[in-house]
Amino acid sequence: MKRKPQNLVLEAGPPRPPKQPEDLRVIISPEGLPLAVTLASVSARINTFLMDLIFIFIGVELIDALISFFEQDAEDAFHWSSLFSFILVNLYFIFFELAWQGRTPGKTLNGLRVVNRHGGELTPTAVVGRNLTRMVELFLPLQMLFYASETFGFNIYAVIIAVWVSGFAFLPYFQKDHLRLGDLIGGTMVITMPKKKLLPDLSQVFGDSLASGSKPLFAFSAEQLSIYGHQELQALENILRVVENLPTPKATSLVGLKVAAEKIRRRVSFAPPIPEGQELRFLVDFYTALRAVLEKALLFGHYKFNQYFDKPPLSPPRLKTPGSGPKRPLPPQGRMFIRVDRS
């Protein structure tokens, strides 16, 4: 018996999900919401620390100048200056990170912030713990190194202190979360704050290019504006954001705008037809009026999700389509396999 030839069909499984950045972490906010944050690089942390040291140095010099001006005795001036400089060096980081929610002047300029590594609020205990260890990591060994070199010259103690400081300085390079000793003890980490960019108001953007005055060209009744909700408002805003940077003649000629304007006109029973070339202005006026109505309703505690629900449904309805049923399981992600067609 002669066997039928077998057709070999090469199929591929679904693509692997994109690889997440190595510096991306997910923490839980105090409200219980997962937040994706980006770790601050070691170089950014070093630059921030050097900037804070510059601010500390400026503060110490100002203290010395003030004490020298009011205190004529050199010995007393030295004691007072040493005391206030010690307080400034030790409380600089603690004060600003507590008062500015995990930020110092250097961190603010570089867009960094200290957060709780395990999620939740940044506690004063964590701030004090992570900053007091800096005395052991850097300031105290440097003072010992200075006094040892002044007293004994270059000796084995200076080498030991230099190795001590270098060991703590290079510790973040061997940590996947770029943690120093203070972060390990305090349960904190330093992240990069995202830059916030507010989008311009659409009614003002299109109002300057489409209207000669502030009066809208199309007026809508309260009944017409009560049909749609926040979901449709967001969808309309997404459409207008697409054509925001297009020239006005090109934007008004888009077919998608004409379809959207006509669909809204029929849904809200807007009687007069939209004049040719005024579809974009119709959408802008409707967006401005609908947003004003929905924002006013929110002031009184009334929220309308969309044209069908006042509140977001717990789960989307499952629609049965012809042919729906058990399907062949998908192949493993990212693998290739050969299916033999015996027909």
C-alpha cells in the first residue's frame, strides 16, 4: 500500500513578552497600588552626593564666617564652629529627607528620591538609620584618615582606612538594586523621579486655530450632553490628540473625523447637519461642552462611566460567537515546532 506524502508545516509559537529593563522595580504604594519605578544609577547617586557635599561645604563656610564675625576669641570661635558644623553635617541629610519626602537639594536637582524598598511610607526610623550609617561609611573614616596622616604620616592605618572607605563606596556596584549599607539597614532604595509633562488643554489648542472668538460654533442641550460618559469623553480626547499637531486644513479633511462627528451627531440627535469642513470644530465644541458637564457633576458626587453604565462594570460581558468552544492549546512561548499534516 502506497503511503500519502506528508506535508511538513513549520509553525511558531507566540512571541516572548518584551524584556523588562534591568533597573525597573515594582513597589506597593501606601494605598496598596503597585507602582513601577526606575532605580537610580550609581553614577547619578555619586553626582547627587557630591552636590550635597558642596551645599554642606557652603553651609560650613557660612557658619565659620558668622561665628568669626560675632566671636572675637579664636579658640571659642573654633569650638563653636566645630559644634555647628558637626550638627550640620549629621542632620543635613536627615532633615531634608524627612521634610522633603526623601529628597535633598542634590536629589531634587537630579530628580532622585528615597523610597521604602518594601513599599509603604518612608518612616523616620528608616531615614535616620540610612543616614547615620554614612558616618561609619565615609565621614568618620575620613576624619580618622586626616588625623592619622597629620599625626603619624602615611602608615598602615591610612591604608586600612582607605580600603575601608573604598569597600563601602563600591558596594552599590555589586548590588542589583544599587544599595549601599544605609539602604540595606534602613530598608530603602533611591529611584529616579519621572518627569511630569502636562498636555495642553484641547479646548484652548483648537480654539486658537479654529475660532475667532470664545463663543462655540455648535451649541448642545443638556439632554444631548447627558448621553455620553467619561469613557466616551476619553475616547474623543484620544482622537483629538492625534490631530492636535496636524495643520488645520489637513486635520479637517481627515475621513475619520467626519465619521466620528457624524456618529456623535446621530447618537445625540443633533438636528442640523454638520457643514462641510466643520467636523473638527463640531468635535471640539462637543468635547468642551461634555467635559464641562461631567466635571460639574463630579463636584456633586455624580459619576457616569459611559452611555450604558453609571459605574464601571465588575467584568466585561462575555459574548458567544459562532464557533466558540475549546481550542487547540497554544504552543510554548518562543518555541518552534513541526506539525505533520497527514491529509
